[in-house]
Amino acid sequence: MGTQARTLCLLLFLLQIFTKPAELAENSDFHLAGNYLLGGLFSLHANVKNVAHLDYLQVPKCNEFDMKVLGYNLMQAMRFAVEEINNHSSLLPGVRLGYEIVDVCYLSNNVQPGLYFLAQNDDFLPILKDYSQYVPQVVAVIGPDNSESTITVSNFLSLFLVPQVTYSAISDKLRNKLRFPAMLRTVPSATHHIEAMVQLMLHFRWNWIVVLEVLPMPEASQVLTPAERQHLNTILDKLWGTSARVVVVFSPELVLHNFFQEVLARNFTGIVWIASESWAIDPVLHNFTELRHTGTFLGITIQQMSIPGFSDFRVRHAGGGPPTPNRTNLRATCNQDCDACLNATESFSNTLVLSGERVVYSVYSAVYAVAHALHRLLSCNAKSCLTKEIYPWQLLKEIWLVNFTLLGNQLFFDQQGDMPMNLDIIQWRWGQSQNPFQSIASYSPTQKRLTYINNVSWHTPNKIPVSMCSKSCQSGQIKKPVGLHPCCFECFDCPPGTFLNRSADEFNCQFCPSSMWSHKNAITCFKRQLSFLQWYEAPTIVVAMLAALGFFSTLSMLFIFWKHFQTPMVRSAGGPMCFLMLVPLLLAFGMVPVYVGPPTVFTCFCRQALFTLCFSICLSCITVRSFQIVCVFKMASRLPRAYGFWMRYHGPYVFVAFSTAIKAMLVVANMLTSTINPMGRIDPEDPNIIILSCHPNYRNGLLLNTSMDMLLSVVGFSFAYMGKELPTNYNEAKFITLSMTFSFTSSISLCTFMSVHDGVLVTIMDLLVTVLNFLSVSLGYFGPKCYMILFYPERNTPAYFNSMIQGYTMRKS
């Protein structure tokens, strides 16, 4: 192309509020911080560093309401970045950038600029089959600032793969790179803004929040129509009636002037206002100093970043006056310096300086991202760049790959085309020397964590404002929702035996495991107290002493009977059958410890089988002994054949074996129907206690065994009573009566006690009755005979026994 200059210009969208924009339709688009749309068009002239072509924007009257101060601030940031790059010796050497500014009027003028950018220099947009070699008027666009406008413009630009870098549109829809492949941004997405808000609310335990999104949008004159006024009053009436003390406002700053004027008129107080990025650092709203009386103002915005030299550049007047507009040229506009608007900007200069450059840095970094991509695409070195045709898709590819350092920050685009810039939580302050937007926390999109750096100065001194529909439940209390809102609830205590695990479910009490228990309002369970007979307890000591007495006395009696086995006293007491009674008695006394301590399979077997069998053998022997004495003296002469049959076939031993067999079958049946494995049962009187017993039907089996013992006691008592007139040496009625009466009454007492009591007391009573029954047999039946053997040996002779029998016979005859 020789020395013919080729143009590569940077086009800047500048949105000013002169007309009424359309109403927002996307609820997720909260952040409209910065109402200027910035788009870029670069021009490149061959071989020389050329002066950028500047168009001029005709700006109507400039006051803080007609012109957005932050928007003008962002426009100046665009200009500052371009001039800084043009004056930079190492970035794009030999290339001079230019820009053009277009007013998109919020939403109403989005399509025309988009088509204008895509057209060629003659404003003609041809229909081609392949646009890969097509060169539009622009090769990059910076802006717009809000998501709705960005989506509209990006639908056009993405078809031609024209790079678009927005600095303030945060909608998550723009992360869809199949739909918007050419769209990138230098701010975190809406997900991170919302996450920062949520973490802020969780930190201060706010769960009752008012969210305002769609407020009446006024005309440029800020005058509301009657319908808009009614709509605003309805919103304020609801806001006045709510108990929530935290209000999140997702609306552009244009609609908030009338809103906050009404808030002040109605004397709202005690509210925490949380601003979206669209107005979080708006100096015009901050200039309403009376807002400090309505509560505390917090906001979400881009991190603070100082840009050296920009504060002076922002209020710099142009060297010469604006050129005279060319009315015959449709593109002719006024000077972008907009000297008439500088007065409004200068009035907020101190606020802008103190607040730090936040969104400004996003604009600044967007321009630099495009410049670095151009630098790579043009294969620039330290002195010059190549001269070649630039196609938008080529530049887009390079923008995705940029990775550079700007004012100490490493800048790059992630897979979604977002630049992971940190967010700040700021608080509005009023004071000449104070930062009007002081940072209190920082949110990192990469770590997804909110870090607090300063304390908040609340409108409630030394106290964090409370905004909860319901107060927090106390420990161990569940929430029962009231109405449709999960934040409104009533608190109920978790009953004993349950606990509350807030991390798993804060609405339901969970039951403790069967081996554990809890008190009312518990958050954990504890192991139940195990209840069983223990050695250090007084009842155990008493029973152990009685068992020791029975064991040693029975052992002594066994020795005495063995030594005097051939004497008449031992023969009359039963002879060999005496040992059949004494050995089970001795075994039973020796196994009393199986009742003490936690039950096991062995101890349960001993309790349910050995003890009851031993006692039944003793009772069977006593019963058959009583029957045999009566038969000898009263039935032998009357039924000699029956008596002979009884003696010939060892009737006493057959009866004992038969009774023992029946008792064994009862014991085995009881074990088969239940189990001998130890089990725990909850004490009905104290659920904190688990009663360790041999099986759940322990009492039923005990009652069955006791019933048979009672029957044997009654039979033995009856035969003993029938022999009350026998000779003194053979008259055992009073001893057997004493033993059987005690056994019968103790068994009745045990059955009665078990019908009204449960737990360890039953075990103690069972053991005590068993030991006493054994003692009654041992001392009541064998004790008198041992006494006679030891202290009246003259009565333990055959002659003495024969004389007693002869005397009884003579009395009967």
C-alpha cells in the first residue's frame, strides 16, 4: 500500500443520561456501575506514528443529574490510557491510537452504534459468504457498561468475531462463549458479586433481607409521572412495614435520586443499605449527606487501585476551545474534553480522588489489554511494528492470550473471558478528611473468600445491627418454619433421647443410638449408664455373706454326714440321698458370684439352668423323703405290694430324676423361646439407664421356674404334715414344714415383687431369695441332724432308734 496511511482507530462508547432508558428485564443484572459504554477503534498509519483521529461529541447541558459524573470519569480514563500508550516508548512503537465516543443512551441506542462499527468506511455493511477477510471500521470495542447493552451489541459483534471488552457488565449470561465468543471483560462475573454479598450477610448473621431491583425510571428531568410516583410509594410503604433492617438495592443510580429523596422525606432510620456496583461509589448520591441519618451504607465494587497522574488528567482543560460543529457532516460532534461539563466533575474531584480509582482501573486495563494484543499481533519490537492488515478475529485470538503486569497486578483472562479482579466491600463515610468509600473487606474470586480488613462504623454504636425474621434458636432447639420464608420460624426443644445436629438438619431432632441417651436440648448423645449388680453395693455384700455362710456350713454338714454315714441318724435322714441334696446345695452356694457383674452367656446359663436345677433337686429329695417316711409307717402295712414295688424299683430316685427332668425341660424350653445371650433393656423409670439382663423374658422364665418350686414345696409340706405323729427320730415334719413354708412364702414374695418392679432390684431379690431358700434347706433340714450327731451322740445309736420305734408301735396298738 506504499505510504498510503491505513487507519486503525479505538472507538469509545460514552453513555450519558439524557433520555429515558428502557426498563431492565434481567433480574441478575444488578451492577450497573458506570453508565458510560466504552468501545474502541484503533487506526494504524504506516511507517510513522500518526496523530489519532478524534471525533467530537455534542454534550447538552451539564449538571450532576444530566451528566453522570462517574461516566465522564470513565471517559477520561479511556482518554488517559490511550494518551499514555501513545506516549509509551516500548508499547506499540510507531503506532498511535485514536478513539471515537458514541452515546448509547443506556439501552435505547445500542443497535445503531453496533452496525456503525461493523460497517466499512463508507457506512456500507455488505452481505458476504466469508467474513474472515472483512475489515470493518473497528477491530476492537471496549464497553458497554451494563449487561443489557453489552448483550445487544455482542450479538452483532460476535458474528464478525470483533473483540469486545467490557469493564462493568457482569451478567453470567456473558460467560456463554458459544453465544458470545468475542466478549471479554475486566471485572468478575455476577456470581462473585453475589457470593461476596452472601458471605457478608452470613458474617453478620443477617437472614432477613429486602431486595429492591426494579424502581421507577424517571425522565432526564428526574420528574416522576403520577403512575411512577404511585409505584414508588407502594414500594416505600412495603419497605416501611417490613421488619427487615437490611436492604439490598440492585438498581442504576439514575432511579435512586427520587427514591432516596422519598426515604429522607419519610424519615427512614436504622437500615443497612447494601449497594450494587451500579451505585456503590456514585459521588452524586454520596453528596446527599442527609443519607447518613438513614443508617449504614455498604457496597460491592472493584478493588481500589491508584493510577498515577489520572487525578490531574481528569480535570484537565483542553488547550484550545472546541471546534465549531460542522452541521453538514452527520458525524461532526463537539470536543470530547467537554469543558462545559468539567465544572460538574470538578465539584466532585475531591470525592473521586479520596475514593480511589476503582471502575476506572477496569477501563484502564481494558485499553491496555487490547494494546498488548496489538503489540503481539503486529510483532512489535522495541522500535517499530509491522505494517499489515488487521482482521478482528486475529486480534481476538491475541486478546485471549494476553498476560501482562499493569501497576503491580498480573492481568489475564480466564476460560470464561473474565479477568479475576478482586472486589471490595466499602462503607460510605461523610467527612472532609475521610475516604468517602472506605474498604472494610476484600473478596478474592480465585479463593472465593471474604477477608475483613477494617471495622464497620455502624449506626448502632458498638453493636452490629440485627436483621432476622426470627431470633436464633438456642442450643438443642429445632426450627419450625412459619409461613413461606425459611428465615421465619419457631423454636422447639429437642426431647430427651434426641439431639440436634445443625450441620446435617436444623429442622428435625435426630434419635440417639440405642446404646446412648441425651437430655433435653442436647446437641450430642452420651452413653447410657449400665445397670447390673456390683460387688461394692450393700445388697451384694449382704447376699455374699449369706452365701459364704451357706457354703461353709453345707461343706461342714457334708463332711459330718460322710464321717457318720453308717449311723442311724444319717440313715434316717435319707442316707445316700442326703449327699444328692448336699452336693447341689454346695454347688449353688459356690456359684452365687455369677449374679454379680455384667451378665455373660455363661453367667446367664448358670442363672437360668444350674441354680434352678440345684434347688429343684433339693426340693424333690425333701418331698420324696417326706413321702417315703409316711409310706413306711402308715402305708406299708396297708399297701404292701405297692410299697414293695416302690422300694424294689428305687422309687425315691426315680421321682427325683423325673422331677429334675421336668424342670430341665422347662429350662430348655425357656432358653429356646428366648435366648441366653445378655441383652440391655431401657429402664422404664429412668431412660438414662440400660438394665443388663440375660434375656427380655427373664421375669417370665423366673416365674415359671418359681411356680414349679412352689408346687414341690406345697407337696413336701403336705407329706411332712401327714407324718407329724411319727416317732421323734423320724418326725421331720417341723423341720420340713419350716423349710417348705419359708420356700413357699419367699417364692410368693418374689413373684409379687417381680410383678411390680423391674431392673437390678429383680436380680437382687432373685439372688437373695435363692440364697435364703438354699439356707432354709441346708440349715432347716440338715442343721438339727448335725446338731444331734455332734452334741447328742447317745441318741445316734441303733438301740435308741429301736426303742423309739417300739414306743410308737405300742401307742398305736
